[in-house]
Amino acid sequence: MIRDITIGQYYQTDSILHRLDPRDKLVGTIIYIISLFLYKEPVPFLLAAVFLAVCVVLSKVPFSYIVRGLRAIMILMLVTAFFNMFLTPGEVIFSYGILKLTREGLIAAIYMAVRLVMLIISSSLMTLTTTPTQLTDAMERLLWPLTKLRLPVHEVAMMMSIALRFIPILLEETDKIMKAQMARGADFETGNLIKRIKAMVPLLVPLFISAFRRANDLAMAMEARCYQGGEGRTKMKPLRYHRRDTMAYILLLLYLAAMIALGRLF
């Protein structure tokens, strides 16, 4: 399950999505996620699914690689679906003791599961087609107006970029620690959920030690290179919009307009 998390990883290939400006992908992902929570009708959801499928095809990232990230949120999806099915008031279709499955709850659980799947796939698609450095530059440029309010925009963007960069590193470190523990007789695969959670406890101490050590090494490396924040710094590859980026914004606006129109019609 640890190796199945794809958010924060970058997939190297040549595609239209890879060549887009990172600001396009960041804004597009935010708008797409917002659009998933605007309506609860099947037709807008179908349009969102088609739009996401087209983006997956254009990215040239294997679909099997993208959906690997869904395994890591399976428990969250099941818990969310359970609470929606049995705690939403409405027409009862099944009851067992204090648990009552309602028709409205079942519909809400289906929609919530679909939202989570699309949200994870769209977020993974953004990180799979954008390097952490590009994401940092995009966030910094998009948040630049906040510098007028004396907010540390560069530092915030840098922290978010480092957090994304550390996700695959810590996952790889966790996988190595798990294999080392299994070689010593640890069992992470059998038993019920409680036993598996208890078996994960011995991983926490070495994982935290490794994380703090890597953070200290990164801080020393930044100090050795005289890093002093974003003031006065220049970019080796400054972001510039091209014609394809303008077309991407137009298509994004058309998608949002279509979602709003379908939501009002249906």
C-alpha cells in the first residue's frame, strides 16, 4: 500500500500536459476540484469524468500507474461511504438494529466515492506531470499579489514544494524499513486491522529519525549555498505563457461554463 501512493511523484515523459505552464495545471486542478462539489446530478459528473479521461490520455501517463494511488485511500472511502449510507436521513431501505440504510444515504455515498476518486486522480495527474520546482514557481507567481500584504509568499511556496518532494522520499524510506523489519521476522500482512496498526508502530521511530536527519541535511545544504529567501533571487528558467497555455485556459473556462449550464438544466 505504501508503494501505491502516487501524489508527489513525477512521471517523466513527453506530452501536452507536461509542456503546459505549471500555473495552468495548478489553476486547472483547483477549478476542477471545486467543480466536483458544485452539483449532485449525474450529467455534470459525467462531463467531469470525460474531461478527466481526456486529460489522462493527453498526459501519456499509464492509467494503471495513476489509479495505484486509489488503493491508499480505500479505507477512507469505505469509512466515508459508511457514514453517508447509515447517517443520512431519508427513505429507509434496510435496517439492522440502530443502523438504517437510506436511499438518500446510498446516493450520497456513491457521489462522495466518485468525488474522492476523481479528486485523487486529478491531484495525482498534476504532480505526475509537473516537477516540484515547477510547482514552487507556479505557486510563487500565483500568490505574488499577496507580497503587497507582506506575506512570505516565496517561503510558503518553498515549504509546500519541499513537502511534496519529501512524500516519495519518505515512502521509499518506509518501504526500506518495512523490508528490514520483515527480514527480522515482523509481520505486516496478516491479522485484523488492529493488529496491522500495532505492527506499524515499530516503523515510526526509525522513520521519524530518518525524516529529521534528512531535514537537517537539507537545511545545512541550503545554508551552505547561502540561501536567504526569495528577495532578490532570479529564476534560471522563468515562467512564460505560450499559445498552448492560452488555449488551455480557454478550454478550462469552457468546461466550467458547461458544468454550470448542465447543473442548471438537470
